[in-house]
Amino acid sequence: MEREYWGSKMGFWLAAAGSAIGLGNIWRFPYLTGANGGAAFVLIYVLIAFTIGFSVMLAEFVIGRSTKLNPVGAFQKLKGGPWQIVGWMGVAAGFIILSYYSVIGGWTIKYILSSFTGLISPNTDATNYFLNFIGNGPQAILYHAIFMAITIYVVYRGVGKGIEDTCKILMPALFLILVILIIRAVTLPGAFAGVEFYLKPDFSKITGQTLLAALGQAFFSLSLGMGAMITYGSYLGSKKASLPQSAATVTLLDTSAAFLAGFVIFPTVFAFGVEPGAGPGLTFITLPKVFAMMPGGAIWSALFFLLLCVAAITSAISLLEVVVAYMIDNLKWPRHKASLIIGGAIFLLGIPSALSNGAVPINVFGMAFLDAMDYLASNILLPLGGMLIALFVGWVILGTAKKETTTEGEFKFQPVWIWICKVIAPLVIFIIFLNKIGII
Ligand code: PFF
């Protein structure tokens, strides 16, 4: 079987940015910012994204392009032994994250439709509406199924015709919708208070918890630590793309999208005097309340949830692609079979997540199943994976890493990058990890 490759450098960048820009940017980043003191969190986040985030992304691209294999195959080829476990953790994380990510993706589809059917009305209590919807088992499963079906369809069509072509259309559309929404938000009367909250740092709010949140968010948002960028990097063929330049571009696009999403959320929320630190409900409860107070609210709401849905789909396809690539490379399954069977299995694993929000009490470690899956993936699997990937590139395949990052020209920051991979990233991740589990 011939392996597939990206058609162009731009196609690769848009696909990788599509993976990175997702629910993490538009749903999670604003509520974390709101809950962690606004601008101080943003500053720390940006710092982590461009140092540790960029470095781990570049490390993943190196592993992917130098092996042209999925994460498991890549670690087997480069070193084998226990290092394969990092690849396995990645495939497992892809499976786990997509199972609940798709449930939330399903909520966005429901909310696009509901914008026109009663959600956006002064008579609707948005909190009840949301709780009733996510607590309705069959509905939550139905929308999860629709979202998974779209994801499977794109991956089924392949790297070029499926993933690349889809991202080439959806990513520009996403930025266009984002700009339209920002213009609406910042021109609302009273919007300035939101901009101020967002841009004026309050460093007293920074604690160990804030750092962990920023680090976990950077990994999740940049799709790092589980081999999504290894997989996408592995589809780089002979077309010359500089890996450092690619990692910088994708980090910049992702961080910009998150930063810009804040300019939609905070001005809108402040203009109507609503609490910004509302947690995960900020998007699905607070915003519909605000849209209901705006003229033309139904349209703004539909446009906002369309933005969220588009962002989620281009990320979901990368999650599925990690697992599918493993089946194709290592088990020699045809792509069609792999996308259907793996997609179907992930759909099944998502059912407890879909049901755990009120329909059926499914708890793990005192958390709803969906939250437990998210906790496991973003606070444990991704940082751990990221730490090991950085160590691997810095210590085990340094020669390959030096070569891969300079094939298209000089890489000025190479010594800094190597140092971050060898020492800084693993150390920072480890310290924050110890803090999280209460050891320091
Ligand atoms: N980066 C995506 C987001 O911000 O929503 C989520 C994600 C996609 C995480 C792919 C990990 C991944 F491999």
C-alpha cells in the first residue's frame, strides 16, 4: 500500500492548525482565563506555548517526518524497547479524547440548530435548557453520533481528499467567522470593561494551580503529547517544508485563535453584565443568555456555535487519524475498514460520556465520566507524553533531530530548542506534575 502525503506545505499547515484550533481554543481557553484572573493567565499561557509548546511540537514533527509512520511505528523504528509505550499512550489518548470530545462536538451541532428553535429567547432559561439537553440520554447520543459520522467520513476519504481538502475550506472559514464575531462583540455598548478584564493582568491570581492549568491547556490546545503532530508530520513527503517554520506557524495560528476567541467572549459577557468566570458553562449557558439579550441574537448564536463546531471537527479528524494511521501502518488494515471500525469503537466508548451529564450517574473518582476522561487525558496522558517526547528527541535521537531541523536552511534557535527538549520542558512538566499530585 502506498502511503499518502500532503499535497502542499499550506495544506499541511492548515491541517495541523485545524488539529490545534478546536474546542480547546474557543470553549476551554476563555473559561480558564475567566477563572484564573484574566490577562495574567493569558501572559503565562503565551509564554508556555511559545517555549515548551513550540519545542514539543517541533519534536513531534521530527519524529513523524523522519520515520513516516504513526506514533507506535515511529518509536518502534527509531528505538524500540520501552519507548514504544510512548506511542501506545498516544494512540490510547487519541481514542479516549475523541470519545468525549465528540460528545461536546455534538452539543455544538445541537446548539446551531437550537439557536433558531427557542434557545435564544428571553423566555428560555439557558441553564435549564442546557441541563435538560445534556441530561437527555438519547439526544446526547444522537448528536454524538452525528458528530462522529462527519469525522469518520473525512478520515475515510484519506489524507489529501479528506483531511487536507476539508481543512483548506474550513480553516479560512473559521477565521472569517471569528473576525465577524469580534467586530460584533467589541462594538457592543459597554464592551470595553470586558477588554480591560482580558488585557489587564492581576498577578495575585497566579498560583501553582494556574501554572498547571496553563501547561495542560497548552498541550491540549496545541494537540501535543499524543502523537497527533507525529502523525501529521509523517505525511510530509518530498515537498520541502521547514519543520521549525511549520511549528512556529502552527503555534502562532493556534495561539492567535485562542487569543481572538477571548475578544468574542469577554466583551460580549461584560457588555451585558454577566459573570465571566462561569467555568465550563460559560459557552453553553452564559453566552446563550447573553445572545438572548442581543438584537439578532439567534443569528449571532448560530454563527458562534458554527465556529465552535467547525473548530471541533478539524480537531476530531486528527484524533481519529492517529489511531487509524496505526491500524493502516502496523496492522496493514485498509483505510476504509480502519476508519469505520475505529470510529465505531470510539463512538461506543463515548456513550458513557454522553450519558454521564445527568442522564445516568456514571462517575469515576468522584467525577462525571466525561470530566474524568478529560482529566485523565489533559492532566496526565498529554503532559506525560509531552515530557517523554521531549526527552526522546533531546537525548535519544539528537543526531536525527539536528539534521531534520536544518534540511531546509539554518535554524537559529536550534541550541535553545535542544536545551528545552533535554532539560527545561521535562523539568517544568515534572515539577508541575508533582505539584498537582500534592507532593510539592
Ligand atoms: N487541540 C484540540 C483543541 O484545542 O480542541 C484538541 C486536541 C486535538 C488535542 C488533537 C489533542 C489532539 F491530538
